[in-house]
Amino acid sequence: MKVTRRQFVKGGVTAFTVSFAAPAFLSDIARAQGASRRNLVVLYLSGGNDALSTLIPYGDSFYYSRRPAIAVPAANVLQVGTDSSGKALGLHPRLTGLSQIFNQGKLALIQRTGYTNSSRSHFLGTDIWSTANPANSSGGTGWLGRYLDALPDPVDPLVAWSTVRELPHSLQSREVSVAAIPSVAGYSFLSPNTGAEAGYSRATMTTMASHVPVDRPHVAFVNATSQSAMATLDRVATVGTYTGTVAYANNGLAQALKAVAGSIAKGIGTKVFWVQLGGFDTHSNQNTNAANAGYANLMGTVGDSLLTFHNDMRNQGLLNDTLVLQFSEFGRRISENGSQGCDHGAAGVMMAMGGGVQGGIYGTAASLNPNNVDGTLENSGADVKYETDFRSVYARVLDNWLGTNSVPILGGDYRKSSLTFI
């Protein structure tokens, strides 16, 4: 009898302990795709990234009149050309790494992504982007979790990996569980013994888990899950030996991307990765133009870390098999507030990076005229109105990169023919 994660949790288990540092059995590793070499790396910018400070409409005079303290001077932006409506755009000056990738044609900038009636709430907004369901977002599985559930058996027990400790809602599924491995070194079998005795402890645990009684499905589920976790220990450990072809900076994002690169280069079987960077809830002292602080530092971390990862994958000959998808739970208000920051807004910007990406600018920039002269604003002209449903971007990734059918996973047909970035 096959026991699902949901059935196991409902039935419960008492007096069973497995001595793992991370993960425990409930943070075991997801099922996933078999032979495909393609990798998806999701980069989530937590807190609500200010899209207008990432991709800057420096030719719009209202950008400067509505942001007198935090607007990036036109002379400083990294120009990327114009969109289909003729509006001039540029990247934040600290995004030199992304500018290089854009100039190589491997970075897609997807403007004004969102959904109707943006929640402007961190919790609800995150749930909406995670479940791909603006109408019923707080419960249910994540969009990536549903993709994992749709994969055929057999699947590799190391097919998905979250580099943050808390499992993101996007990866929650009905049939599988995904490991949270924030530290490769910490993913190990713990024993009170050392040396040879520790090895004996691990061998004993492996033997215990090998017994899968068909008449006790809950115990069988625990033992089978333990076997999968034990089988992954050595493969994950190899990632810790990875040095890369380029030097990764000593910050959380860069080191997480180094672990992703190591997993891909070592071929340990992981295909879906979750990477996260916080600090984007910039209500005050946004420091968009600071030399070494605030939002400017965040942009530097993002741009430099992604360039390092991009170059490493290119040097390894793995860039064509790797796609990075970036998003945040919402954008921010157009006008700065009294604390030289920006409050919660609506539409944001998504990015896709990789060897198979058709780079360029997708969608059109809003006119920031508070009178909303062309209908591209909402909330009485306070916010940028979405143009592209974020689920259309998900659909493109699911259909054209992961090779599955996006319609049942997303609960509708959100495919958009103009989104040709993959």
C-alpha cells in the first residue's frame, strides 16, 4: 500500500526518532524528473522588491518628480534600450553583473507582472505567488509542488532542494516532501559516537530502515523515507567539496548559489532549487543611491552573485541546461513616502536568466503620470497596474523548460504567445 505524506501526517506516529541534523524525515527530498538535464533555480526576493528601482524608466519625468530623494539619476542607470512602446529603460547602477548578461542576450526582463487587485500584503501576496491562485491562496499546494506531484515514478530522491530552512509554500505538495538544506555541512547523520563507532551507528540505522512491513503502512512510510534520506547523505556531501571555476563571495546568496552550482556540476540529481534573499521591505531609508548601504547593497549582491553563478555554469558547459527565474511578492508604490522609502504596491518585474533564454525586454513600462493618462496605473494612480499575469510566466517555464503541461498544474490556460523568453 502506498502511503502519501498527507495520509502519514493524518495518521501520526509516536515513539519514532531518526537522528538527522537536517533534514528530519518531514524535510526529506522531493520526487522529480528522471532523465532531463534541465535545472530550474528559483530566486525569490523576499519583502516586495521595488521594481522601479530595479528596471528604471529614466526617461519618464514623473519618475523623478514623484521620487525626489530616491530616484536614480538618469546618468547613472545602466541602459538596456527601449521597450515596445518606446520607453527608455535602464538597470540599477549596482546591477553591473546583470547588465553584462543582458548584453549577451541571456537575460529577459519581464515588466509589470502581477494579478488583478494586488493584495499588497506580504503573507497573502506570498501565498498567491506560491499557489498561483489569487482567489484561494492561503491553502493548498504550491505550483512547483504540483509539478513535482505530476512527475512519473521512479524519481530521484534528491530532485528538489530548498536552500532555506523553512520549506517555501511554492514547493509544498501532496505526494512528496522537499528537503531544506541551508548548509551542506549540516546535512549529516548525527551520532553520539565518533570514528568507527559513528560508522556503525549509521550502518545500524540503515539496517533498521530497510525493514518495510507491508501490514504497517505508517511504519513502512517512515522507513522508506529514512532510506531515501540516508541514500542522499553521501551525494550531498560531495557538494561540499565543490570549489567552482570562479570565486563566490562570502554572503548568503552567493554561497547558496555555489551550493546549487556544485549540485549541478556534481550531477547529484537535483533539478529544482529554491534560493532566497530578504531585505526588500524598504519602507524607510531605502538608500537607492548609497555607495554601500540599503537597497544599493541588495542590488549589488543580486547582480554580482548571479554573474558569478552564470559564469561558473558557462565555464562548466552547463549554462544551456540552467534557468534562473526571479520574482518577488509585489512591487512598491510609485511615490516615495515621508521616510525616503516606498510602501507596498502592485505590479513588479520578473527576470529569467540562462543559456536557453531569449533575452530582452518583455512587456511595456507604465506611464508614471499620476493622472493615469494611459490606464497603466491603479489605486488612484499610486501603483503600477499589472500587464502580464505572473502565471503566464510560470506557464512558459512549465511548458517550454520543464516539459510538462501547465494547464492542470496552474488550474487554467495562462499561456501568452508574446512571452517567448524560453
